[in-house]
Amino acid sequence: MQRYIAIIILFIATATYSMADTNGELIQRIDSIIDNITQIYGKKQARIDFYKSMAHKSQKPETLLSAYDKLYDEYFVFQFDSAMVYADKAITLADRIGDKFHHDKCRIEKASLLGVGGLYGEAVALLDEIDSTRLDNELRFDYTIAYYFIYTYWADYCHDYYYSPRYHERANNYLKQAVTMLRPTDSYYNFFWGEYYIYVERNDKRALEHYFKTLSTAPIESRWYAMASYAIANNYSANNNNSKYEEYMLRACISDLLNCTRENLAMQDLAMYLFKKGDDNILLAERYINFAMDDAKNYNNRLRIIEISQKLPIIVSTYREKLSSQNNTMRFALLGVSILFVFVVVLLYFYSRQNRLLARHRHELSESNNLLSSLNDRLNTLNSRLLDTNSRRERLAKLYIDLCAKYIDRLSKFETLVKRKIKVGQVNDLLNTASSSRLSEEDAATFMNSFDTAFLDLYPSFVDEFNALLRADEQIVPPHKGRLTTELRIYALIRLGVKESSEIAALLFYTPRTIYNYRSTIKSRAINRETFECDVEQLCRVIHS
């Protein structure tokens, strides 16, 4: 009897929430939101600008703390680095005015942010510095739940059979403590009880009840709505209900998009689900996984970037295979049209009774054959270029694999060295070894050489086309064949779409100021300074054999 009652409750909750939406309509809504994401980000940026203006105009500590707190909330799942800036500002101000409450509150928020950003050890260390016995009830809950989230993220990051279970156990212990502090009036009350029943009690039905209550009370653009939808989707997946899994994963993605949440897992899970669902969804899967990767990069979330990097090649490879299949279909269609054309010409030839008309038809047929031969020659040329491009991609893939293998081997050797040094007590020697700049210099050199090889293999005419944009007496000649100079590497990255000096500096191990100076110097040597960098972006549009 209880079983039937629980089923009826779940059915009613699902029916009242989902209304008449279908999964197809939800996908259309996601696509519409992605197409208009700039407008949504614009509204969020307007709120951020308002709080920044409030902080700039006021010198009152209370107003500044409020503004910093608002800015932290706005940036928390939107941009890691900016959120960290305002968390640190709030901590500094609270320490300066002796505000104990905000001192602890801001440190808890910073620890939560470090956990989201993948700095788990630093996050735990920061929380360990706080005396929890002196916290009030509200901060004690935030303090405890921060531990829960950090150890949960840490367990997901490890994803092994040794550390991951231990961190999950610690997370559950903190969750047990946190739910005892919940009040029914808290906006997150039902969500965390759902977490408790799903992870501690292992009671899916009770967990779903609380998750659905969260959906009925939380706005769709809130994080609690997105997180509850994601939890419901995984619950349905565990019970092999794929239709409901897809529905609530779509709702989680919609909520994340409306909330401008770049630190999310729903979009990449949805992409993998659509990819596995069938070839008809490859285009959607490719779009969603690339959007998720852009979000992870913009937020600077190491865990999400690693997760997506493991999934992206699979989807992209299948997407390319689908395009190749479509190209083959087009070739067969072209062949069919050509055959039909020849057939029509032949019919005209046989039905012609006049010698002059027959001669003219023969001439037209000859011209058609010549045209077909020309088209075949062009098609063969295009096929050769396609084969050459595929060969270059294979070489790039091998270069990438070799580079990864090299670093894996180096990390393995370094791990062995660390273990040996620690066992024999040579800690100082180990510290000296780790502090040496030789490894980073070798890594940088290896990366530069690999980048030069890969880029010139893909764009062999880049140096010549680049020099064509410079004055004759200012052209750049690489000192070694197959290698680029620093200036050429900078504009090689610009050709690849990396335009910001800060991003280029990070990739080439320089400061942004140095990169800016290089760009200014080269631009002064250009034939047309106004359009120089735009011209660089248009180089090597045709890949020559």
C-alpha cells in the first residue's frame, strides 16, 4: 500500500510540474536561450556594474561589505577569478574594521570558491583555520555545508577506488551535521534533505519528494532549481527511466543558462546522453559539448575542463564521420546527376534525324564529356587535398599523443623520485629539485617546439604569407627551418583565434606587457597598420599540399 501511495505522490508532483512540455520543446528552448545568451549575460553584467558603482561611490565599510558580498554572489558561478578578487577584498576590509562576523563569513565563501575552482586542499586548509565553536547558527551551517561540497567535488575529481570513497564518506558526515541545522523556512531546506536521503539514507523516494518540493518553491533561474533538477535526472537515470532523465537534465540546463551558471555539469552530461542516443542527435551533442567547454574555460574550472576534455574528442570524431558520410552521399548524387545528363544527351543523339542536328549533338556531347572530365579532375584534386588534410590531422593527433605520453612518463618518474627521496629523508634535496626552473624551461621548450611543428604542418605557408603583410625591409626570417620566432608564435596564435594578450602571454610564458610590446612593434612594421591583425586572421585560408 505504501508503495502505491509513493508512486501516486511522485506522479502528481511530476505531472503538475512538467505541464505540457515535451523534451523536444525543452531542447528548442535551450537552443533559443543559447542563441540569445549574449542578452542574458548583458543583464547580469548590468547588475555587476551597478554593484561596482555602489562600491566605488561609497566609503562606508558596511556599504562596501554589502557590495563586495553582492559582487561575490554574482561572480560565484560566473567567473572564478573575479569572485576571488571580491572575496579577498571583503576579507581585508572585515579584518581592518574588526568585523568578526564578516571575517568568518567571507573566509567560508572563499573556501567554497576554492573548492569550486578545484583547489581542494587550499579550501580545506582555509576552513580548518576557522574556530567553528564561535560561529553563530547561520555561519555554522555555511561552514559545515562548505566542507560537504568541497569533499564531494574532491571525490569526483579523484574518481578512484581509494581516495574517492574516503572523501565521499567525509562529505556525508558533514551533510549529516548540516541537515540538523536546517530550518523549514530556509530556501535550500528541501534540497539538502534530498541530498541527505539520496547519499546518506540511500532512499530514492524520500529524496525525490524533497527535490520536487525544491522545484515547486525555487525560481527557475536559481541554482537550487538547477541542482534539484540535475539530482532528479540522475535519480531517474539510476532507475533506467531515460525519458524522465532527459527531461530533467534539459530543465537543469535551462536553469543554468538563465542563471548564467558557467560552473555546471548538466550541459556536458546532456551532450553525452544525446551523443549515445543516436546519430540524429550528433549535431546537438557537438554544439552542447562545445558550449560547455567554453563555459568551463571562461569560468576557469579545472575539474570541468578535464571532464569535458575526455568527452569532446569522442563527439567531435563522430561529428566529422557524419559530415564525411554526408559528403559521400553528395558525391553519389553528383554521379547520378552526371549519369542522367549523359543519358539525356544519348537519347537526343539517337532521336536526331538530321545530320546537322546530329553533328551539333555530338559536339555538345563532346563538350559535356570535357566538362565532366574537368569536374573529375577538380574532384580528384579536392580528394587529394582532403587526404592530405586527414594525414596532417593524424600527424597532429600523434604529436598530441606523444606529448601527453612524454608528460605522463615525466610525471611518473618524478613521482618515483619523490617517493624515493621521502623514504630516505632527502626532503631538502627534493625541495631543491622541485624548485629548479630547469623542468619548467624544458617543458616550455618542448611545448614551443611541438607548437611550431604542429602549426607549420597545418599552415606551411604561414611565414611567407605573414611576411607579405610586412614592409620588404622589415620581414622576419626564422633562424631555423621548421621553427618560429616569438613574434611569429604570437601571430600564429592570433591566426588560431587567441586574440587577448593575457591569453597569449599564458600560452607563451610571457607577461601581458611583453606580448603587448611585441604586437605594437610588429604592427609598426606592417604595410597596413590599421587592418594588420585582421589580415593575419585571414592568412592560410587555403591549405596547400
